[in-house]
Amino acid sequence: MVVAAVVYALLGSRLEGPSVFGDEMIYLDAARALAGFDPPAVRDEPYGFGPIYPLLLAPVLALAPGEPAGYDLVKAVNAVLFALAAIPVYLLGRRLLPAAWSFAVALLSIAAPSALYTGFVLTEGLSYLLACSALLAIALVLERPTAGRQLGAVAVIGLSVATRAQLVALVATLVLGLAVRW
């Protein structure tokens, strides 16, 4: 994970400015507003996307000595978030596979081509980590559906959806999984 985070951060640092201009500027503007203790906004217009990613970026931008450094730090955070997805993937794999195979699956999960998105200020790194964590939480619920595990799964799914609306599909995954189990 550390190697992946460092490699992706180094690759991302080679990008000098926003490339996916509209999307990256939306998240940067919202995070900048939050860093200044203002409501999230994009060019003085209301921010209409999930709040979790800008909330995560706001302290990074607030601590950065300037805009270019803040942009580079955000990309490094994205690299770390993406690499951290190996943890829930490994733990999920351990439910079905021996340790060595689970390790291999975790390695492959962070060697995915979508890791290139970590070089941009986009929700992909955080969304990937949260989606993998939500799938692990759903598997835990299906193993033993205690109230605590169900609340944990709902919380992680809620964070996922509040980061990226498309992850609402995880709600159906939990509901259908429980229906099949019962």
C-alpha cells in the first residue's frame, strides 16, 4: 500500500494543473470555501454534489502554504485513499480465500488502471475506498446480521453515497443480500 501510494502520488505530481477542468475545479472550489469556513460553493453558486470529498479536502487546502502546494497535497491524499482500499479488499478476500490469495487480490485491487484518477482532484480515490469498505461491511452483515454490523454497514454506505451518488447501488446490494440470506 505504501509503495502504491508513493508511486501514484509521484505520478500525480507530474500533472501541473487541473486536466479534467470542470470537475476538478468544482471540488477545489467547494473545498476552498469550506477551508475558509464558508458553505461549499462553486463560483458563488451552491455546490450540488456529495459533501464528503470537499469536507476531506478542506483541511488539506487550509494547511497548505499556497494553491500549487494544496493541489499537490490533495493529489497525494487521493493516492493514499486509493491505496488504503487494499485493506478492506484483503479482509473481504480472507472471508473466502487463503491469506496468500487474499494478499494477491489486495495487490491487484490497487494496481487497477483506475488508479490513474488519483492524479486528479476527483472523488474516485475516496469513492473506491468507501465502496470497498461498504462491500466488506455488507459481507459482515450477511455473515452475522447483528444490529451493530447493520448500523455499521448503513453508516459506511451513507458515507459512500454522500461522496458519490452512484454508490446508492450499495443500498440495493445490502437489501438484496439480506433478502437472499433470509
